[in-house]
Amino acid sequence: MRFLTRIMLGVVATVLVALIAPAAANATAGSTASDTRSYHVSWGSYYSTDHKAKASGHVSVDKKRVKHWYVKWVPVKKRVCWEDSKGHKHCKWVVKKIKKHVWEWRYERSYTVHSTLSNHKWQGRSKCAWETFKVVRENGSSYVEQFRNCGRHPRHFSFHAEDAARIYVDVIRGNHHHSTGRHSGWRNVFHAAA
């Protein structure tokens, strides 16, 4: 009888583990999935002024919730006491500011820009298609990323950007070394919501 009871307890324990483990895994996945959100924004097609270069694509945006720690100065009332020369005790309330480490939830966004650059004229002097991306950060600074396609088949490019407020593209004609002209002008690729 004791042997049969041990076997039954082992079977019951195995069944409980099999039922509880997937539920725990689903609960963990649900909590992390709610902290990160992803979406895509399409852009283009944009052309050089002679329509020999064409660019289009999409931006993948990952929005993640993180704790942001910072120092906050908090006013605190403190009672200060002293003795005068005659030995009498005097006290008064003084307001002092102290440092307090606090946190708040913030969202960090990372961007991946995907593009397809087509070259409709791969022979001759200015036979390359160029695209120049301008990334304007939230603090106002900016930088550029450039890609070229000198072949007859479309080429795919991508780059990663952090803290982008706006992303623009200029589609241009050029040679193997640099762009030469026929600018499309700065066209909107992405504008972060305020």
C-alpha cells in the first residue's frame, strides 16, 4: 500500500508541474511584452529630379518602458538648537534642501530605417543613385547616413538611430565617389509624435 501511495504522489506531482510551468511561462512573457511595443511606418517613393534614382522603405520603431533615475532636491524642515554664552538653549526651524534619488517611468525609442534604392540609369557619367538620410535628434543635433547603388538591380540598406525626432531623405544622382546633383530635396521619412 505504501508503494502504491508513493507512485500516485509522483504522478500527481508530475501532472502539477506540467500544468503550472506553461502558465508561469505565459505570465512572464505577458509582463515583458507589455513593456515593449513595436510598429512600422512606411515612406516614399521619392525620386531624383530626373527620375533616374528612386528610394522607398519603412522605419521600424521599438518603444520600451524603462526606469529613469534622477536626483531631486527636496526642502526639509530641520530644528536647529544652540546654547548662548549664558548657557540658555535656543532653537529655530530651518529649511534645508536635501538630495533624494527618485525614479520615473520613461519610454526609450530606437529606430531602424530600411530603404530600397533603385538605379534606373546604370550607364554613362552619373550612373549611380545616392540617398542621404538626415537624422535630427531630440536635442537638436543631427547627423547623416549615405548609401549608393551603381548597379541595375535595387539594393537594400538599413541603419539604426537613437533619440530621433525627425528623419529625412534626399535622393540624388552621382558617380562612384560622390553625389553630383538632381536632388529631390529633403523628404520626410519619419516624424516622432510629441
